[in-house]
Amino acid sequence: MKLRQSFGPSNEFIKSLHQNKKPDMLIHRKKALLNEAQLLASCAFENGTEWGEEVGFMYGSVLEDYLTGFRLHCKGWISVYFNPPRPQFLGSGTTNLDDFLVQGTRWTSGLVDVAISKFCPLIYGPLKTYTFVQSMCYAELALFPIFYFLPLWCFATIPQLCLLNGIPLYPEVSNSYFIVFSFVFLSSILKHLYEVLSTGFTFQHWINEQRIWMMKSVTSHLYGSVDAFMKKIGMREASFFPTNKVDDVEQLKRYNMGVFDFQTSILFLAPMAALVILNMASFAVGISKVIFLGELDKFFIQVFIPFYVILMNYPIIEGMLIRKDRGRIPPSVTLLSAVVSLIFYFLGSIIFM
């Protein structure tokens, strides 16, 4: 009876707790085992049990696995790395940009939601049994969407707008501080490249990770963070949007070919395309300053930044101007993005006058 109070009413599950218990795989037991599995998988199985109170998933966030893991660690539970040769769970990852960005938005919303709740790792962790260093690790994970979208939006707009308005923002090449800026940028890039190559992946994988990081930072991390703050102040209710688990044949074909599929919401496409157009314009202006005015020393970093953004986001340029298949960026979105980039330019001109 005590075990049933702790682990629920499933007799087969309780029997399996004994170390020497071997599963009964007789043919006539298959139906009973299936019923037991369905009982264990039901949402109500853990209700009223000690297991449900101590270890069950905690659904105070749309990212319940993160919240559950954090609270279990705060209760004193210790994680153990378990990687059996046979996979215990199989799942289907996203194979198109729409599902990836929708999923990223939901995850971001859940992470930031925890960060601004009473379970904020920097506050809730030290109040329990967690050390401050462990709390910082969880806090970094909860807050990284904000730490990504704010710098990336600044990185993709401010140097470009300053360049378009002829304002030098970084040290000249002849200045000794140029080495400092170059070292910070190159060390970050090379560290990521080393991590990718040392884990058995290729240079192309590194490029794809850079591209996805940029796309996700200016869209999913922004929208998810805003969504979390809006829920916090009561402007919207919590919602859960599951990703599509059914593969589209054409989308899967493009995925296997390594081609981006831009069949997604305009809310995702417009910011990405607008920022790329802005960087293309600033790069063109920067090159003209270098060629006709000889200002390479003065604007080298500000010319290099849009060049790097354009290089890493070439699939977006290809989707706007070259591709004709269904996975391209629609011309209407390209036109809207051009208008948005013009608005950015005029606002920047007013601010930096």
C-alpha cells in the first residue's frame, strides 16, 4: 500500500522497482502490458502520489522540463549521466525554418518566463540548497535569449546606420585599440569553430550554426522574450504551439539538399530580410567611401561587419533575389522588408544627426 501511495496504482510499475524483476513478455500478457503502459502515460497517473509531488513534471511554464529540472536540483536531487547504447526515446527534429523558429519562440518564452518569475534562478536557487555558481548556470540558460537578441540587433543596425551617416564608430586600423576589437571578435569566432570541428562536424556545419544563431536571435529570441513579459504584466495568456510533426515531401527534400525553406510567417521573414537589406546598403556605401574617398583606415571595421552579416546570411539574399521555387522569400515580403530598412535608415539619420 505504501508503494502505491508513492508510485501510483500500476502493479507492473511497482513490480519493476525490484532490481531482480524481469519483464514477462508472454504473448497473452501483451494486451495487459499495453493497458499498463497507457495508464502510466496518462496525465492523471501521478495525481495524489508522492512521486508526482516530488519528481513529476511541474507545468508552471511552457518549458516544463527546464523548470522541473531546476526545482528538482533545488530540492537536493542529483543528476546522473545515463547514455545507454540503445536509445530510450526517439523524436523528430525540425526540418524547416518555420517549425524551427516557432519552436525557438516557445522555448525562449518559457525560459524568460522562469527568469522573471518567483523561480528566478539567481534568487530562488540560493534560497534553497543550490550554490550561487549553480544558480548562475541556470540563470545564464534562462536569460541567454535576452543576452542574444539585444546585442545582435545592435550589431546588425548601429554600426551600419553610423556608416550610412558617415560616423566612425570603431578605432582606425592604425590605432592600437584596433587590435583589441579584432582579438575579441576573432577569438569568439575561432572558439566556436574549434568547438564545432573538435566534435566531429565540418566547416559547413559551423557556417550553418552561425546563420541559425543570427536568424534565431533577431526573431525567436525577440518575440519569445516579449511574449514572456507580456504574459507577466497580464497583456496575454500563456499559450502552447506544438511544432509540426508531419514532414512535407518538398520541404524535406530541400532540407536534405541543405537549402533553406522560407515558407514561414512574415513576422519571422520581415526582420531578417530588412536587416540583410540594411547591411547590403551600408556595405555598398562603405565600399564607395573606401574606393572614392580612401577612408579604409577610418571605416574598416564598419565595412567588415555588414560584409560578415551578408556573407553569413547569403541564403536570405538568395531567397529574395535568385530563387524561384516555393521555398523562396515572396516578393511582397522583400518589398515590405525594403520599406522597413528605409524606415530604419531615416530613424537612424534623425538619431545620429
